[in-house]
Amino acid sequence: MSPLKKYKPVLRPRTFAFQMLAAMLTVSLVPLLLLTIFAGKTVTSQLNHFNSMNTALTEKNYISMYEANIDGQVRAIDTELRLVEDAVLLSKSLAESIFSVKHNADSEVPIEFAYDTVKQRFTEKNSSGEGVISVRSNNPDNYPSPEQALDLAKAKALFPLFKSETSRKPNIVSIYYIHPHDGSFFYPEYTGTAKRDPNIPIYALTSYRFYSDALNVRPNINRVAWTKPYFDITPRGWMFTATTPVYDENRVLRGVVAADVTIERFVDNVLDTRFGDENGYALLLDRDHELIAAQQHGMEEIQGLQLATLFSNETVDSYRSLKINGEQKLVFSRSIPTTNWILGYIIPEHKLLEPIHNATEKLSAQTRDELVLQLSLLGIVAFCLCVTLAFYLRSKVSRPVNLLTGAFAEMGEGQFSTALNDTRTLEFNQLLRSFNRMSSKIRELMEQQNEHNVQLEHKVEQRTEELREINTELEMRVNELMRIEHWRKELLMNISHDLKTPITLIRGYIDAITDGTIPPADTGIYLKRIYEDIQTINQFVRNLNELSLLETRQLSAEFNRLDAVEFFDTAATKWDVYTRLAKRPFSVARPQPSMPLIVNGDKHLIGRVIDNLIDNALKYSDADCPIVFALEHTGEAVIFRVIDAGAGIPEDALPFIFNSFYRVDKSRNSSIPGSGLGLSIAKEIADIHGGELTVMTNEAHGSGCIFSLSLPLQQPAVPALTSTTHST
């Protein structure tokens, strides 16, 4: 027989459930016993660590809640300021409607004034009590002008709005209108005791910040300017003002509307109402970190603080923990959107966090005692449950593990459609649902990846097109800059060229007189020529300066009601006398209107345009060529025409005739004097009056030009059919 081989049994692998049962029975008993013994020390150390972390987190959350509360207060203060702005902007809109041309009527008459010797001001005579009209003056004989009286009378229409806004918005103590030439209409009138120094003079209203700050707001901009705090002249003490200008449809300044907010009332209505904690105090700073308002109980400490450093632009919209006057304090700061002012709040750190520390320590002690007792009982109960639980889990673990094994195998093969079933165990159900969500998410992400690739290609094409458009726009801007540079060089060349000739002549005359070339007997003649050339230079400089003032609207016009027919007759008479002496043919033609033709304008500036046009017609036409000065009107405008039969202007030069320094004679050496600025000045004057200055060829005569100045009628008239004409 062959020797018997030694038998070696083959060990079969144990199931996961069996291994888990054996491991839990082995390792659970010893840790539970040790847990019971060392529970006190472990729980104490861990609880202390948890308490410190919980306290820090609670403090952070509490400060976040406090910051959210500060943000809410900022929004509330911003709302209060916006209510004031809304009142001012509503008053601006109503005032601009009142001062518009369409709103004017012949029935409106200026108010009558009476002088108050006590308050040294003119007030409305027989006032109805609906607002106060005031024009301050130390001289009772300095009676307000009719224009000022008429504008202040119109401003009384603001009374219902002023009364409504001051009654509905408690922060507004006064709302008013200020005339550009001084004087005001305001509501309500201050009736309290005087707080201001009577020795300090009161200047014109237009010299104060509540008027000048409003002029920083450009026409057609619906915005309000806020002044810095100032001591009021009413006197109501310290305050700040929301102010905005009023323009008519011609962009002419008609005054300012503003609303005053006293700092004392603002503190009472806003700061003291919304910040009632006596341990902390709130303050309000302007954009330059100057104090606007503060709660009274914090003023003593605020006076010793460097506010610009404490609330710098880098620390706005945050909070800091700082040591102030030897005490650790929390400093909150926020920017108010409407005015960019800064709201600050300072509170001692221990006052803010003291309730948190007390509550945390109390909760920690209670939790420590309860945990020690509970762990002791838990150790006993857990020992019993561990054995039972190990056997129970053995039967519950096998099924979900097998499901997951099969599902992962399918996922490895690229199949994501498998959905695992319910195991009737919450934890495993959550695990299986998480697996299902993961499988679905992977499938969704793969689909999204394909979509994103398509979208990326589309965005690349879109960005390429945008870059192409940006390059096109850059080329246009470069061309515009080159055009402006060409215009600048041409302007300097024209100025140099116009000054070169008279200066050269003056220099030549002086050199000739100095070296004796000109006999002493003829010196007076050449000195007169030098004087004439100097006058030419002076006139050129004046024209250039006036054109600059007109183009930048720094030269203001005095608008008045003008009778166009009367103005036309006056100008015609003046030039009729001149042409008779010069023996030049001159004729006048005007209609016989059934009603007055009224325009709103400056008669001196309009007269200058007419004089320039007639003078040009005389200069650029022969002595026997007729000059016609005509007046026409349509239903909406009145037209002054100057018609000549001179050499005329080439068609290609007509579009440029009103440009500065432009002359048809390109050599600029014409025997006819002129700087090329007259028509440019006339064009700017026409634009200021809302009118139009045009030129066309005199086709009826075959030569010459027709210059037409069109001005809008203040009261449209029906065109007349009859006219009168006379000539010289």
C-alpha cells in the first residue's frame, strides 16, 4: 500500500455577516466596560472643548445677527432720507411745470410787498397765511424787481405740496423755494425762540451751501444734493439740507427747491428710536468723516475719537474689536446708499456678549451632570443591547450588501439604469437611495458634458463676433480723435494767421518810424494805422472770447418779452439812416399782423445778430446792389430775413459758413475786413434763444444770399396776408 498522505483541510471564507457578528461580540464588551470607567474624565474634557467651540460659534452667529440688525437700521435710515429726497424731487417737478412757458399765463401778476422793519425783509402784503414769501434787505427802498415778484407769486402754487410733505414726513422741518436773484417762498415759518447770534449778518440766500450745492446737479438730471451740517439762519440750530435746482424747458435756472432736516429731530426720530441700548451709541458721519449726528449719551466719548481713522473707507461695511479708552469695544459701520454717509455703532464687547457667556456656562454645567449619569446608564444598557443587536444586524446586512455588489458590477460595465429596491431599513435605504442618486447624477453629468461642449463652441463664436465689433468701435474712436486733433491744429493755425498780418504791419510801421524811413511829418498818419491794427487785434480777441463764452453757455442772456414788429421797426430805422448816408439801396418789408408777435429773448443779442447780417450784406455786395430787410411769421415762429444781390456764397461753402474762422476767401487775405467769427457768434446766439440761423442762395435774383433768423413765438399767431414795403 502506498503511504497515506497527510490531510490538510481547506478553509472556506466566512460571510461578511458572520464576521461582523463575531467581531461585534468580541470587541464590544471590553470598550463598553472601559467607557463606563473612564466616562467622567472623557466627558469632562470633551465637553469643555465642545463648550469653547460652541461659545465661539455662538458669538460669531450673535455678531452676525447684530450686523443683520445694523443693516436693517441702515435700510430704515436710507428710507427716511429717500422720503426727504422724494419730497424735494416732487417739488422740483412741480416747480419746473410752474415755470415752463406752456404754464405761463397773462392773468398771473406779481405780488405786492410790504417791508418788515423788525425782521428787515420784504414780505407779501395781505398774505393769506399759505406759506411765507421773504426777500431780505437792509434797505426798505430796495423794492424787489417785477420779474422776481412774478416768479415768487408763481412759487405760491407749491404751498399744498409743501404742507402735505411736512405733515407726512416728520424729519422735514421746512421746505422752500429760492429765487436765483434772492428771495424765497417757504413753509412753515419758524416761530420759536432765536438761537443764533444776532451780531452775525445774514447774507443773500444764494450765497449759502443749500443754494450753491444744488447747482452741482446738471439740467435734466433728477437727483438731490445733500449739504454738510451747518448752523441754520432761521434759526433752528444745526441741520443738513436736501437740495436740487429748478430749470425751465430752455434749461434756464429758475431757482432751487430744498428741504431742511434738523440734526436734533433726526436723532430723536431715527437714531434714538432705532438704537435704544444705553450701553452703546450710534453716530452718523458724512463722506469726509465729519460728524453729522450722534446720540447724546455718546457725545463725550466721541469728542475724543479720531473718526476719520476709526471709520476709514477700508473699514466701512464691517465690524472690528478695538480698545477704546482702555475698554475693549465692538465697532460696527455701514454705508448709507442714498448719501454715502456712514452709520457707526459702538458698544462694549462684554456688554454685547455677556448674556452669551452666562448662558453657555450654565448650559455646560447642566449638560456635564446629565451626561455623566446618562453614560453610566448607557454602559449597562448598551452591554445588553450589543449582544442582541449583533444577532439582529447579521440578518439585515447580507441583502443590501449583495444588492450593492451587483449594482457596482453593472456600473463598472457602463450601465447606470439599475435602481436598488427597498430593504425596509432606514440607514440602508438612505445608502441605496444615495447610490441611485449618484448613478442618476453621473448619467446626467455625462449628458450635460455633451451639451456644454456644444454651448462652449457657440460661446467661442459669439466672443469672436464681440471682439470684431469692439475692434470696429476702437477704429471709429481713433478716427474721431484724429479729427479732433486736426480741428485743434486748424484752430491754432487760424488764430496765428489772423494775428500775424496786423502784428507784422505794426512791427513794420514801428521799425520804419524808429530808423527814420518815415518822415517825422508823416508819423501821425502811421501811428493812426498802428492804432487801427491794434483795434483790429482787440476786436478779434473780444470776438474769440465771446464765442467761447457763448459755446460754453457762460454768457447768460436777459430774456424778456419782445414785440417782434416793434423791434424790427427800430432796427430798420437805424439801418435806413445809415444806408441813406452811404447812398446804398435799402428796402424794408414787414407784415400787418392782426395781433402782437411776441418772442422771449435778449434784445441786445438779437440786435447784434441782425446788425451782423446786414453789415455782411453791405460789405459783400456792390454799392448799387439792393439790400432787403424783411419780417415774416408763421403760426409758431417769427423770421427776420436779410436778402442781398451780391457775389453770393458757393454751394459747397454753405454748410461751413457758420464755422469759426471760416471765410469763403481761402487765402484769408481779402480786402474786406473780418475775423470769420461773426456768423459763428450769431449762430450761438440763435441757439441760446431756441431759434435757428440759416443761409440759402438768392435764386430769385440769380446771385447773392438770403440769411434767415427764426425765433419761436411765445404766443402763436395766425399768418397775415397783407404787408407793407418801402425802400430808399
